[in-house]
Amino acid sequence: MERNSRSIQSVERAMLLLEAIRNLGGSARLVEIAEAAGLSKSTAHGMLDTLVSLGYLSRERTLYSLGLRLRRLAQPLEEVEGGLREAFAPALRAFGELTGENCFLAVSGGVRSYLTLDALDASGRPLSLPADERRDALSTSAVGKVFLAHDRDLAHKLRRTQPLPQALEEEIKVIRNRGFALDLGESERELHCLAIPLRMKGRVVAALSTSAPSERLTPAFMCRLASRAMREMFELIKC
């Protein structure tokens, strides 16, 4: 992340603390939260108490919990999320039937990673959403590469935080032209992923992805899958 001022760093740390508590189940002790956020206990303690005073966290003895003010803050986004899930539910189901693998509906979530809104297993049943997707960085994941290829502002912001390898810069250009992205074991060894963009009024607003062991999803097979999906699902992947 950018660290060109203390205020920016403070905002980043506050968000890390909130995410850490969420990933720890919504409630946790200081030492657990600090460790999960990668901060010292003294730094975490001061920021946690500030968030408590603002109502974004509550504290009962040694436990810090997410506060109800967060629900009010996020309430308008529930309608946006619900609208995207409803709009692309048919595409997610069709993609799952086509691939026969676990499939995911994701949206952009800043320069660290993306956010998964919905997921189905290979049988078309709801799948638990990942708690923390920072492992799947934008620069390595198929979904992340889709967003980088179609959101020049996001790509610019990421370049300001870290130089992008020349190979990735070239790959982004290819993705923009061919319409899909691959992750060949970059996020997780022996795991291959495929992602295609979803458009609303001509703008890429989300992505569909699938992942499986590399022996099942070979590069050639994924390219054929992507071409077939974009051809057969043409009316489903745009709104």
C-alpha cells in the first residue's frame, strides 16, 4: 500500500484491524487481532480504542467486537451487492454447468485483492465464501488480472504501490484483447484458474472464475472453456 503520509497509513491500519476482527469471527482479543493485522500490540490497542469510541467496534472486557455502526454504514451496499448477485446468478449457474468445477462471482476490492459475492460447488450448490482473499493478489489471480485489464485506474494505483513485472504488463494487454485471464499456479501451486469479465452497460463490473487442480484444468482446456463460455453465454455475461 501507499505510505506517503501518516494519515494514509493510519487509515490502512484501521481497515486492517476491522478486517482482522471480521476474519476472526467478529470478536477477538487484542493479541489475536494485532497478530492477524501484522501490527504491534501498542499500535493496535490505540487504534482499537479509537474505533470503539467512534462506535465501529464495541469492547467487553478483553474482547473487541464489530460495532453496529458498521452495519448502518454498509447498509446501502447490501442493495448493490444483491443487485449484482441477482443480475449474474444465471451466468454463475451456466458457468458452473459448463466447467463442472467450483465457480465464483467476484467484484473488484481495491489494490490488495478482490471480493467474492457468490460461489457454487461442482454440483451447483452454494459454496462457503473465502474469509480472506489477500492470498489471491491482483497481480497473480485470474480474477485480479481481469480487473487490471479492464480498469486502467485500478492498474495505475497498483503500479504506484509496486512495480508490475513486464511479463504481467504484456499479459494485461493480451487479456484486454482476448477477453479472459489465466492463473497457472501463481496464487497457489498446482492450482489453475480461469476468469472471464462480466459487463453492465458496457462496463466490466464483475468476473466469473473457476479453479481446479492443474491436471484437470490445463492451459489448452481453459482456453477452450473460455471461448465456449463467451460464445454460448454471450447474453448472460452482459446486462
